Amino acid sequence: MKRVLTIAGSLLLILSAICCTMGALITAFSFNVDILALIPVWMFAALALSIAAAIGHGKGVLILTPPVLIILVLRISEVLEGGKWVIYSITTEYNKWLHVPVIFPSADASLYDVTQFFTVMGIILAVLLSISVCLQKSAFLTMFFTMPTIFLTVVLTESTPDVRYFLGLMAVYLTMIISTSLHPDNYIKRGRSIFPALALALMLLVAAYLIAPPDDYRRNNFVDDIDYYLRNTADRLGLEMNKSGVGWPDMFSGEWRFNTESVWVADAGSRTITDRSVLEITASQAGTYYLRGFSMVRFNGREWRGSSDTLQLVDEDRAIEMPALIAGSYKMRYPDSGPDAASMTIGRTGDSSDIIYRPYYSVLPSPYRIIGDPYTVEFYHTEDSILGLYELMGASENSLSGFNVLMQPPSTYTQIEDSTAEGLRQIALDAGIDPNADRAVVSDMVAEYISSIGRYTLTPYVIPHGEDFALYFLQTSRRGYCIHFATVATLMLRALDIPARFTSGFAITVPPANVGQTVVVTDRHAHAWVEVYYEDVGWLPLEVTPSSVGSGVPERGSHSAAVSEPPATPDDIDTTREPFDDMFPEDLLDPDRSVDASPMPESDTQTDGSQQQGVAWRPSREVLIAAICVVAFAIAIALRRTIACKHRKKRFAQPDTNAAVIYAWRYVSRVNRREKPPKELEEIALKARFSQHRITEEERTAMIDKVTELSTAANKSHSFPIRLWRKFIQGY
């Protein structure tokens, strides 16, 4: 029964350490794995190693090492593919801060490959943990095997790992420290003490959890603060770090407005969000609206230049207003169906630009340029596709056919570098996109591919100079937010000879309860998407940014759901959408945020992601949790020192003098491994172990005094850090 408890305790610690270590890594980088396939394999490996260590000790672990190598060899191809993807993901994450080379930039792995990699890594970690938990009984060695992986998940990573994994690992560490201090020399008793030690460790961590629950966990803010101080320190030391970017949208002397002259994409860096109010709208109908602002024409490899709205050509306005004319024509023919007439009043609160924002399917009122604030725009609200309405009416019936023809040459909206176009066409062909299909079908396939290939993040790194943005994004970085996805989708459409342009504005949801009421639009709602041109129909919006819900890689087809900045929450996702719903998805933003009439406090970050001067940094909940865990760890090691000293004194003073002398000999042998103990101590120990002689009190006292003297001398011979380690961790 005692051995069973020992095996069970070891199994619990090894399996918990594996799950928490691998789980933190998986959740931090949003790796797509089959958890249900991992845990049974890890459990079997931990159980086999625990039994082998309990029965055969070190030999038992060595016996199980060859099967692990055999498994690795049999799955080597899948493990390598999954490993390349993991290494690629980690190096791209850290490239945002340091000049870390992106390793395996062309890596691509399936769910099966990544699962195989983590399966093997978990088994290898189980072998290492069996050495630290079962054989060496060392909390330090356990930390040594697990902390490098944990370090990757907590230092300057944008994603947030699950805090419960850290609490679980802390419980393992505390349990190891407490249990080894109770019975440092007895494997069986130490195994039985795991359960009361675990209970004590859990009590400490539960207390920390209750004091600072992670309900409002905002680790990204903490990472931004660390980034700010690291960059300042690096500047003082003369170290070079990657640029944090110019931010998006741009801000001008503290005033908020879109930059309609240029939109930096490759050098954008972190998304700028201050939560300041920029507009107030009042809509006559509920729904999610794209408030179109401006479009860009030319892309020079790193930035968009030249707003199409400054061309002031009649055909441009007709191309924008044409969908509204089609909707109105359909409504006149079929009054009982189709789009509904609606209106929206738009007023500026913090936006200093002269952009005329308006929802799609609207016609600008007279005069041509609106004077005054606020202003009202009439439009048609529909969740049906304008393309669908146009086809239902039939080209022969549609009196508007031929009204809308671009006067600009097609090259205006298909402009793209030849080398970029060639590379994008090849990527599209490899993705199964048929360039000869109908324009709507090709656009939908491009949007689906772009949204599925990348990972949504508010803090992407700057694209290195000399790299082609579109190709580098699709083949290497695969990280960004709306402007990155919209840009690469626009360029791919142009490479396939489809007129497209980069468009910016706001995306906002008006819940039914707020119809007719003022809704606040903040800079958080700033968004970018693609406009695709259709003959006789005009410019229609196309959403390409992934929702980034759950894992970082969205499901195929998620381009039909618009994405806010930051991305939507899982409760906002509606999976019952119709085929043409990519015009007006209803799951764009959190309604509660979009209708908050009170201004949100401004962010402590500027456009370059740095912290504003003079803003006091306040410890957040995660800092408090970390502090409590550190205090709990300090208490545990102090307790370990106290218990070890009391245990040693008790063993020295036990009634059986022979046993006391034998224990003292083992203790001095561990304390001073550099030198062999004196001959007289060895003689007393041999007499106590192998003869029938009963050790006298005088012999025991002499033995204990000499052992204490040698222990003190051995500790003084080490450096200060080593002395602390020996005193509080090893208990010497």
C-alpha cells in the first residue's frame, strides 16, 4: 500500500507538471492540437515511469528510455513538421522585440503534426521529470526542466496563457519543496507525504486566487509596460531593438483623425487604441454598419498613398452610390421585400478630419459636400447581397444597367508590382483559388484564404525593410490586424485582375434597444476592409480580417464575420449566417461597448506603443498574483529550512544511537561531497552499521559535533548564492 501511494503521488506530480508546462505553451501561442489525444498518452507515460522508478529506481527509467526513442523515430516526419511550426511561431513572436531570426518561415503543419510533436515532447518531459521527482527528489531540478518552456510564455508574448497553468505548476513546486523537507532521505515516506504537502500547497494558492482572482486578467497591459521599460533600458545601453512601429490610426498633435495621405502598413506596428470618443451616431434601425471613410489607390510595397476620394471624379461617387440606387430600384419593384429605407445622423466629437462618413447603400444628400455638424444620411439597410438583388431584378429589367462605368482605367485599381503579382498568383493557385471563376466567387475565396492563413494580433512586428510586404506576410509573419489583412487581400485581388482598393472607416453595432438613441463611436471601432468593384453594381465591401476567437487561426469562411479592434468575443459569433451576409455581419462588436455613452479613460500608450510620461503605473491583478505566489514560495522555502533542521535534530537525538550515527554519516557525506569524511567518523559509522556494538552517548556526541563542524565549514567554503541555496533549498 505504501508503494502504491508513492507511485500515485509521483504520477500526480509528473502528469500535473507535463499538463501545466505544455498547456501554458499551447495556450500562449494558440497552437492547434488535439488535447483529448495528448492527455491519455502523457498519463500512460507518467504512470509507467513512476512504476519503473519505484521498482527499479534509475535502472527502471533507463529501461523505458529506448521505447521513447523508438516512438520518436517512428513519428519523426510528423514530429519534425509540427516542431518546425512551433519554432516558427515562437521566433515570429519574439521578432517583434529583438532581432531574432524567423526560423522555418515556410513551415506549415496540420493539427495531427502539431499534436504528434507535443505528444513526443510531453513524453520526453515525463522522462526528465521522473528523474527530478522520483529519483533526485529535487524541486530545483523540476523547475530546471519546466521553467524554460514557461519562460517562453511569459516574457514579451502578445497572447495570454491560461493563468491556471501557472498556479498548477506553482502547486507542483510547493509540493516538492514541502514533501522533500519532511522526508528527505526516505523515498517511500516522501511519496506518502506528497498528498498532505499538495493539500497545503493548494491551500496557499487558493488563498492567493481568492485575494486576486484573474477575472479581469489584462496581461497585455503588463507586457506593454515591460516593453516600455525594456526599450528605454536598451536605448541607454546602446542595444538595438526592433522598431515598435508608427501605430494605426495615426494621431496628429493630440488630435484624432485618419491619415488620408498615407497609411503605413509594413511599418505600422502596434494598433493604437485610446478609447476616446470620435463620433456619435443615431440610427433608425438596428444592425452592424460599416461607416465608410476613404479608400487608397497606390501601394508602394510598405504604405498606401493617394486617396481615391481626392480624385473628385463623378464616376467615383456614382460607383459608391450605385448599390443604393440598385437597392432603391429593387424596393420600388418589390415593395413587400428587399431593403428598408433608413437614416443615420452622424456628429463629430473628437474627429478632426473633413471625411464624410456614411454607411453603405447610401446617397450623399445635397449639397455635394455636407456643411454642418451633425448631418443626416439616408440609406437602405439590408442583410441581403446587392449582387443578389441585382441578379433577381435581371439585367434586362434593370433600368440602371450601364449607368455605372468606371471612367478611370482598370490599371488604377489593379496596380501592383510585377514580382508581387507573380508571387501572389502562385500562392492563390496553390490555395486552390480559380482566377477564371466568377468575380464574386474569386473574391470570396481570396477572403476565406487570407482570413484563414493569418493570426490576428494587435501587436505585430514591423516587416523588415527590403521584404515584399504581401509575400512576407503570407509566407513568414502571418500576424497582423485589419490593415494588414485588408492590404494583402487587396493586392491578391489585384494580382488576379480584379479591381480592388483598401478602405478605412468605422465598424459599429447598434443594438435594437438603442435604435433612435445616441451611440458613441470611439477610435476602438476604427477598421479597414476591402472594396471590390463589380460592373453595373459599383463598389461593395469585403471583410477579410479573421475574428481571432479562441485560437489565433480562424476557421475557413470567417471573413463573412466582420472584426472589431480588438476582435469580437465568442458570444458575439453568429454561425447561422446566409451566403451574402459578408455585407452586414451582426457580430462585429460588443454591443455594450459600442453604446457606452460615457467616455472611456484614455490609454496610457501613445502611437508608438510607449507609455506616456507622468502616468503613474499601478500594479494590476496579475502583478498582485505574482507577488502573492512569490511570498508563498518564500514562506515554503523558509518552512522547508525549519522543518529540515528540526528533522535533522530529531534524527540526531533518536533513542537508537546506532541509527543516529548512521544518519549523521549519510548527512555529512551529502554535505561535503568534495572531500571524504575523516577516518574516525568512518570507523564509527562502520561500527554502527555492521557490528553488534552499541554506540555509546559519548561516541554519538563526538560524531554529531564533528558532523556539525564539517557542515559549517563546507557551507562557508561556497559563495554567498550557493550558501543560500544549500541553506534554504537543500536544508544543510
